Amino acid sequence: MVVGFTAGAAILIGTNQMKHFFGIQIPSGQSFLHIWQDVFRQAGNINPYITVIASVTLLAGVAFMYFKPRWPGLLPAMIIGSLIAAGIGSETKGIQLVGELRAQLPPLSLPDLSLVSIKTLGSGALAIAMLGLIEAVSIAPSVALKSGQRIDGNREFIGQGLANIVGSFFSSYASSGSYTRSGINYTAGAVTPMAAILAAVSLALIVLVVAPLAAHLPIATMAGILLIVAYHLIDFHHIANILRTSQRESAALLTTFFATLFVELEFAIYVGGMLSLVIYLMRTSRPGIVVRTPDPNSPDRHMVTDSKLPEYPQMKIVRVDGSLFFGAVDHV
């Protein structure tokens, strides 16, 4: 479910950047299909200067990530895009700039716990919480296999919940694990939570120093960068593995993927979550029933699984490979 949702969200991110990549006018809030219809309809209105800036930024970012993977390649790519825009002349070619950002950190805030806010935000909050928990629990074991750590799912849930509770007092976004960030951290040699703390402090300092420079940053450059980010959100390896090995998991992946593209995002999460739950219940409600027979060659008559050995005529001895609960009663 998470892989399908992330891939769908990545394509939505890339789709929403098409108007900035080509310099065309597309109304905000359009659906996935309508955006692409507008892109093809306005193909004759493409601004070549904006497209060149976005394309060069995109290619520069890809080149840095391929040849210098340990470098923060997106940063020099943005600088290159900004220099090209300055050379072309952003004022006369219709090139829009991001504009100067305020050099300050998010302010302290008090969460709004009124009934009106809870009613308005409850559905989206539940979807974000579900996605965040599932993503964190799915990322942690993959990193733990490489690092040799043991993961306690309960501790992950508690830690993420506490982080989001505390973050709500600092105007924070809802937080979770990240495939890309976790992979980069591990590759760079991070072994303790101090790596995340140092990254957060460094990012805060960068925001304070670099924010005024955004006045010279073209929106087209940001579009090229976001296309790279969107591409890396798509987990091609796991998608291919799921499609190749499991029809049920493939159904959950594809359903969540297309629901993300064509319906509301929180509804797509609910659909994927419910379908994953149904698939899980289908699997656990039909546990394996293995017939066991005594081994005549064993002095202690140990029980073995061998269909060629004779069974007791008075009784049948079986082993249930799975959970015994109310959903498995009929099958057992």
C-alpha cells in the first residue's frame, strides 16, 4: 500500500510541476487528467526560456547525483539554474522568481483542539497518521537488516507519536520515516539518532542564511528539482518485486496507486489500508493444515511430515501453520 501510494504521490508532484516546467498557465486545483489535458492543449504556448532553465537544472541535478552521489547535488543544480536565468534576463523573458523568503524559523504555536477543528481535520489527520506509521514500520526493518539492529515496532510507534505531539507546539509538519533520507543517512555512515539532530540543526542554520537568496531562484529551477525528488520517491525495485511475486499484493499496490491519482489522497490511503487488511485476513483465515505421522525409524517415534508414511487408524494428527482465531474456524 505504502509503495503504491508513494509512487502515485510522486507522479502527482511531477504532474503539478508541468506548468512551471513549461511556463504555461494551468489553474490550481486541477485533477490529474485535467492537468495533462491542459498541458497538451497549451503545447503551443510553451515558454522556451523557462523550459531551458528547468531542463538544465534537471540534467545538472541528475549528473551530480550520478557522478558525485555523496555531494548535495540538488544545491549546485539550483545555483546553475539561477545563473542561467540571470544570464537570460528573468525580467524580460517572463521567468518568475520564488521571491525573498523570511530568514526565520517556524514560530511557537498552540495546537487548536476545538471540536470544529477536530471535525474538519479528523479525516485527513487519521489518513496521515496511518500512512506515517505504516511507512515508518516498513522502512525500519529494511535498514535494520543492513545495520544489524533489532527493531521494536511499539517503540517506533511511541517515538513517532511523541515527535508529532511535541512538533505540534513548533508549527511542525507531521513527521514520519523517509526511504530516501534513511538510505542517505545509512550510506553516509550515520549510526545513532545524533545524525538526525545534527541534520536538523544544520538545516535550521541553512534556512536562516540561504532564505534571502531565494529572491534570485527561478520557479522553473524548483520545478526541475522537484521532478528529481518525485522520481526518487518511486520505488521501482519493490514495485517490480511485488508485481512479480504476489497477485494479492499487486492488487493492493495498483488499487492504491490509481486511487492516489484519481481520487482524494486520504480516501486513497483508506482504500489501500482496507484492501491490505482484507488481503491479510484472507491469508490468515486459511492457515496451512499439515498432517503429522510417527516416524517408524525413530526410537522415540518423533512426529514427521511425510505423506508416504502410514497414519494412525484411530486418529489424525495435524499441525496448524497459522493463527487459530474466529476467522479461521470454518477452514480448520
